Amino acid sequence: MDNNDNALRQTVERIRTAAADATPLCIRGGGTKDFYGEAPQGELLDMRALAGITSYEPSELVVTVRAGTPLAELEAALAEKGQCLPFEPPCFASGGTVGGMVAAGLSGPARASVGSVRDYVLGATLVNGRGELLSFGGQVMKNVAGYDVSRVLAGSLGTLGVIAEVSLKVLPVPPAEATLEFACSQADALRLLNEWGGRPLPLNASCWFEYAGAGALYLRLRGAVAAVEAACEHLGGERKDNTRAAADWQSLRDQQLPWFAIGEGPDALWRVSVPQTAPVLSIDGAAPLIEWHGGQRWYKAPPSQAARIREIARAAGGHATLFRLPGSGMYEGVPRFDALSAPVERIQRALMREFDPHGIFNRGRLLSAN
């Protein structure tokens, strides 16, 4: 029995024991996303011992990897073969794992153009709340048995079970890339993004924010060399150095840009998800940082403004998440996520009861424990 088999066996035994006495477990990889969602509760179940790439077929564009594998290790292995995770999962700090990537379901700057984490999950092996090892999906897109079950793990924050292994679709790194900068207001940036979105352009990512009172839109193009060069000539703007731009896009992905800094003051970081065609939103405070061609907008505002921010988001056809709290407190009574509609909440709770009948996994992290 190798180390991973032993780690999986110990995990299963730990879960069965916890289920027998209803002991809550806090599933964790590198702990880099502990800030996301409601506060973690329960005894620590560390998944980092269950690590390693079990299968990688570059020609098939599929990789199968254990949940505790460092995300950086997986990305390095893919890069050696000229491939990548196109959805650019954020690494808010070093040590993040593949299991945490799937459980959090967060995507980076390219999400609006290439899809989200769940679009690349082909299959998964899961330990449920009864200590049973279950497999869903497969290693090819044609294998549809259980496909939706494996995908629903993305964004579940560990409330459905312990991800032991996951199979992911990967893609080749695009042959060409360019970043253009345009000086413009927020309203003009949204107008341009909507206009460009209706054209056959190799759009990959976008970002608008204000610096020293001036607004700037950054547009990343990726694709065939001819398509990228033609788009640069057609769109204009100031072309940025690729090496410097790549570092800036990575900082955006990992929220390491100075714009994202929050300290001990009252402001928290809010994520507002709306249709790309939504207009400028009148949320008090500094101008937002806008990604995903207008679909994801970041604001800084106190948690006490939750009702107002969420009402504005709903009026625009979206929702708001209290993404990251300031260092000055946890703000009891302010939910991190918008309330689900009654039908969706019933479905979510039914899934949680089916996969975790004793309610031991990441209790209260996604929904209240009621």
C-alpha cells in the first residue's frame, strides 16, 4: 500500500468515525481560501497528504490529479507540455491545492471567454458523509454518466463531501497574446466591451479601474498569431510589453494588485456579479474594478451596506458576495452570500442531505446549518 492509498484509507476511517458521533469536520488543503464563505468550523481534516498527478495524457488534453496536490505543481506540469488550465484559478497565496480549487469554484480573468472551473471538470472521486468512495464522470467528454454530479462539486465549498481525485480538461497555451490599454471612463469601458463582444475578436480578458483619478481599460487578446495581430491593428490602444503585462494579469488573478488591498478600516471587498450589459452601478465609494467584460465588478464598502449593495445587484439582474472582510472583525449577522431562491435552496439542501446525511462536512460554510 503506497502513501496515497494509506492517506485515503485514513481519510475514510476519519469520516466514518466523525459520522458515527456527528463530529463536524473542516476540510482543508492549503487553507488559502479560508477567508471565502462563512467561517470554517469543525475539526481539521487536512487533505495535503493525498497528493500527486495520477494520469496525464497531453495528447488527450486530460489530467487526473489527487485533491491535495499543490495547484502550482499541477500548473508547472502542464506548462512543461505547453498546456494550461484556461480558467486561470486564483492562487491568493502559496500552498493552494487542486481540491480547494474545485471546491471554491473560483475562476480568474479569462473566465468570461473560456468558461469556469465546472466547465473543465470531467470526473471526480468523492468520499461522502457515510465514508463511501464514489466515482462520477470520467476522463472524456463523451462519458456522461454522473457528469453533472462531478461538476456540481465546483463551488460546493466541501459541503457535499471530500474530493479525493479529479479529472480535468486542459488546453494548449494559445500561440499569441497581446495586451492593449485604453484611457476611458467606466461607462465608455462598458460600452466598448459590449461592442467588441459582438465582433469576431480573440478577446480573452479585460480589466478596468481608476488610478490617480484616471480610468484605464486593459484588454487581453489570445489566439492565433494572425488573429491577435489583426485585432491589435483594428482596435488601436497602447500595446503593452508582454512580460510586464503577464505579471500584471497574474497579480489581478491572485488579487495582489494594490487596488485589492484592504486593511483595518471599515471597508470589505464585495464581488458583484451581473450581466455584462449592466450599466454603471451607483454604489457609494470609490470606483470599482471591473473584469469579465463587465460581468464581475469589485467594490470596497462596509459590510453594513450589505442590504443596499445586494438590492442594487438584484436590480441589475445579478447578486453580491461579501468576498473578503477587513481585518477589524467578522461582522456577525452579515451573510457572505446572497440568499438563494426557495427552489434552489431546497435543491441544494437536498443534495447536502443525500451526500452528507449527518451534516459533518464544512458545516455552515455555504448555507446556514439550519
